[in-house]
Amino acid sequence: TTYNVGYIIGSLAKGSINRKLAKALVKLAPEKLQFHEIGFSELPLYSYDYDADYPAVANDFKAAIKRSDAILIVTPEYNRSMPGGLKNAIDWASRPYGSNAFKNKPTAVIGASIGAIGTALAQQALRPVLGFLQAPQMNAPEGYIQLTPGLIDDDGNVTVASTEQFLRDYMEAFHQHMARVLTVLPRDA
Ligand code: FNR
């Protein structure tokens, strides 16, 4: 089976190191996984005032998540949590009540930081959110990546062999996670 994986990058920065990490992960992933980016930069700030008449951009965002077999979130840590833009996007995806796009969606979270903590706290902040949304998340392995200069080159190649192997194993584990989840909770495209 081939799986369609949507990935969401938590950063809006042009030079995002998490975009770099995502590029490397796509390259190292098992062949059976196909990837497409799901962006959120066009979403306004969420309010439930929108629930009665959801904007097209938000419906499109939700549809892209629903169409995906699994979702990979690659996020930076901002001020010891997830970036506001990412949380806003997840709030959009979760509503209107009863139409949560993350429900039963296999997910995994990984991230890159310039610091040694490697987005650990951002990822820990994200876990209860995905839990509340009933998204079966991969608990382990965890991927806390300190993106030192040169670790990933402009073509998305990882220059340190042990890190490259770690990321390859991470994507293999994610593949197994989604296969397991989708066996019992098939996607309702
Ligand atoms: C940061 N950074 C950061 N790093 C970290 O490890 N823990 C943190 O809490 C924070 N906090 C933080 C807040 C804000 C507002 C910014 C802009 C940055 C540094 C962060 O790791 C660095 O900017 C990365 O480049 C962010 O990833 P992207 O956006 O380049 O993908």
C-alpha cells in the first residue's frame, strides 16, 4: 500500500530550518510514502464566529488534512511551546464542532531547533492537543533535532551519518505507525 502523507511545517519563516528538516525527512522516508505540504499561511486568526460560514481557505486546509492518510508535523519551538500560527491552524482544523479533521488521523511530531533542547517542549505542548483531537500519535521514537550549521545541506541531504540513520529509522517507525492505525481506522476520504 502507498500512503499519502501531508506534512505541516510549524514555521512561516522563509529560511525555516524546519523546512530544511522536512526536506531531509521526505528524502529519507520509505518509498511507499508520498508527501505533500499542507500550508497554513493564508488562514486568518480563528474565532468561532467563523463556524457558521467557514472561509474557503479553511475548508481547503481541512480537506487537505482529511484527504491525507497521515499527518507529519515538523515544528520549531517558540518560547517553549508551539508557534502561534501552528496552534491557530490546528484550531481551524478542529472546528466547527463535530467536523474535526484530525480525528482518527495517524500523526507524528518532530522538530528542529538551533538549541540543544531540539523542540522538546514544543512537541510536549503539541501532544495533549493531538490527544484531545483523537489523532493517534506516534509516541516513540521522539525526534528532537538540534540543527547545527551544515547538518542538512541545501539539497536536503543529512551530512552526519548517525543523524541520517536516526531520521530514516524515525520515518520507518512512522510508516509502521500509520499502517497499524489505518488497519483498524481506515481513512474516510
Ligand atoms: C525561538 N527559538 C527558540 N528555540 C528553542 O529551542 N526554544 C525556544 O523556546 C525558542 N524560542 C523562540 C521564540 C521565537 C519567537 C523565535 C523566533 C525563535 C529559536 C529557534 O530555534 C530558531 O529561530 C529556529 O530557526 C526556528 O525554526 P524555524 O522557524 O527556522 O523553522
